[in-house]
Amino acid sequence: RAKGEGRGLYRFFEQAMDEETRVRRTLAFELRDAIVENQLELYYQPLADVSSNGIVGFEALVRWHHPVHGTISPTVFISIAEESGFISELGEWVLRTACAEAGRWKEKLKIAVNLSPLQLEQPNLPEIVHEALIAGRLAPNRLEIEVTEGSLMRNPQRALDVLRRIKALGVGIAMDDFGTGFSSLSTLQSFPFDKLKIDRSFVDRVGEHAQASSIVRAVLGLSRSLEIRVVAEGVETAAQFHFLAEQSCDEVQGFMIGRPMPIAAYADVVNGETAVPSVERLRA
Ligand code: C2E
Ligand code: MG
Ligand code: MG
Ligand code: MG
């Protein structure tokens, strides 16, 4: 291959990388104004209890309605917020908003909030959680925080300390995206988890893929013996739902039950206007 050709390709990648860095830097800058400009919004995705067949809570999932780029996914801007040191401010906004909104619901449903690994490194996180509960007049047992396996590995001692202090407030702790990280099953015992969320990548293949089904079955068996509730993420089909129900999975979440949407879309559920909010009804 001619030398010039490789150089051209290199230039191409270099320019593409410059472009990406530039875009991320601009977004990081704009993100700082997004809160005061009211561009951030929490969407809510229902969690359904399998045995009672009803909605027991919602997970808050943040959205950024950018004036030029439209709605930007949290998978993009959470990492930008982490890199630019803005995540603690963003995380605090999410906590306070979720507690305030859930505090206004007539039904005493649970509200789950995601935490970035960097938030777990903030020694004053338990105080921030406590203040959000007070300001939103939300009972601590209605709040659940979700952390990933990776966030425990960075500094396990500090993470354990912070999680214990949050749990002492009466708040629930859930392990998110279980199975995608590197932690061992013993992590489940050493950290104060009330709940475990099996990652969507396993749920995707249950029923049709023997290996995924065995993993899900094993996780359910282990969690039962540790008395940890299990939620299956990303339930999209009736076949997946029936497999999970048969294996006595406690809760399900996914497009089949409901998509993340502004809370107005679930007004009837949070205000108790649906006599028995059931999975069957939502599936119809
Ligand atoms: P997560 O906590 O695992 O949230 C579940 C993600 O899976 C959500 O994506 C949701 O829309 C998607 N999902 C739910 N059910 C289904 C399904 O049946 N099929 C498919 N294909 N996808 C489904 P989303 O809202 O884009 O959020 C992505 C991730 O961004 C979240 O993953 C969470 O880690 C992070 N995130 C979202 N909001 C926040 C936040 O307020 N703070 C922090 N630190 N992270 C957040
Ligand atoms: Mg989550
Ligand atoms: Mg998850
Ligand atoms: Mg996930």
C-alpha cells in the first residue's frame, strides 16, 4: 500500500477524533446551563410485581432536551458529566427532582434513582440523599438507589461506608445491570443489597438460549437464599415474561410493561385512578 494512503486515513481518523472531542467539550459546557434552562426531564419506567401483577414503582431515567440536537440519551451525556466534573450537580438534581415528584403522587409507589460511580465517592452523599427526602416529603422506604457493580470496585471500603449510611436512612439499595461487571457473587453478601437487577443482555435471550436461561435461573436461586429481591430488566416479550414468572422472579421491567415516559403518561397509575394497575391491562 502506498505511504500516502495510510497517511490520508490517519488524517481522517485524527479529524474525526478532533470533531468528537470538540462536540463533547461543547456539550459539557452546555450541560451546565441545562438545569437552569429547564432542559432536563425525568422519564419514568414502571416496575411490576410478578405475583401481585401490579405496578409497584418507577425508575427515574434522565433525559436532556437539547435545543439544537433534540433529546440526548443519558448513555451519552452521563459520561460527559462524569468527565467534566458536573456529575455531582446533575446527580443531586436527579435525586431532588425524583423525590419531589414521587412525594406528590397519591399512591405510595417506590421510586428508583440511578447513581453514577463518581457519586459514591462523595462522602457527603448520604446527607444529600437525606436532604432530598426531607425536601420532597418522601418516606425513605419509598426511595431505592441503583448502583452498578463497577462503582463498588473503585474504592470498595468507601462505597461500603457510603451505602451503609444511605441504608441506615431507610433507603433501599439495588445492584443494577447485574452480570455485566466483574464483581464476584460474594459482593452480594458483603454489600447491603436489597435488590438485584439482572441485566437486559441475559433477559434478552431467556427461553430461547439455554445458557442465558441457566444463568437467570442460578441468579434467582442464589438471590432467594440471600433474601434479595430480583428484578429482570428489559422484558420485551410474553415468552420472556412467562419464563421469569415461572422461575419466581420478583419483579419485571421493560418495554412490555411500559416504556420510560414523562410522568403525565402514567398519571392514572400514580394517582390511583386505575383500580388495579395490572400488567395484563398494560399488555393489552
Ligand atoms: P439502566 O439503569 O440499566 O436503565 C435501563 C435502560 O434500559 C434505560 O435506558 C431504559 O430505557 C432501557 N430499557 C428499559 N426497558 C427496556 C426494554 O425492554 N428494551 C430495551 N431495549 N431497553 C430497555 P436509558 O433511559 O437510555 O438509560 C440508560 C442508562 O443511563 C441507564 O441504564 C443508567 O445507567 C443511565 N442513567 C439514566 N438516568 C440516569 C441518572 O439519572 N443518573 C445516572 N447516574 N445514570 C442514569
Ligand atoms: Mg437503573
Ligand atoms: Mg439497569
Ligand atoms: Mg441496564
